[in-house]
Amino acid sequence: MLVRIVGPSEAPQPVRVVFRHGTVEEDYKTSEVSLDPTTGKVVGVDAYSQRRVGDHIANFLGPLHRGHFWGLAVKVLWALAGLALPLLFLTGVVVWGNRVVAPRLRRLGTTG
């Protein structure tokens, strides 16, 4: 499926045509064909099936960051993981309040 056509920003650069393999969620599975803007001849092919392992890992980082892979279960997991830091902050404030603030308030209340 055709994803996009990227025109050259400067004259000597090729036109890039990007194709996706698989579903919309698998947006990291893309191949790219570079074309000469004046003649239309193919000047390069970056095929998904010909990439090395490192290339596949690097292309997977974007969907991994956004949680756009393996369906709804991963999106829910990513949302819960995103709530972990605010939850840790709130529990830290409660623990600090119980250890530091509450004893001081009790002392102030009994001496006054």
C-alpha cells in the first residue's frame, strides 16, 4: 500500500516513494523506492525484506514509543505504565507526610 511520496527539497535529491507492508498498526514495515526527479528512473531501493536486524530494531522504536503495535492490550499497558510515575510521586508524598509532617503536627497540637 502506498504511504507517501516525498518530493525533493533541493534539485539534486531524489523523489522517495514509501510503501507499507502489513496492517496500519505495522507502520514500521515500510519499503522505499528513490526515483530521479528528472528522468523517473529508479536510483535506489530500500526493501523491508532486505534490511538487517539493526535496521528492523531502529524502525521499531517509533511504534514502540507510541504504543502502536500488537493491538489494544499494549496500548492499555503503555497507558498504565505512563501512570506509574505520577502514582509513585503521590505515594511518596503520602509516606513523607506520614513520617515528617504528621509527627510535627502532633507535637504542635499537644504543646499548644
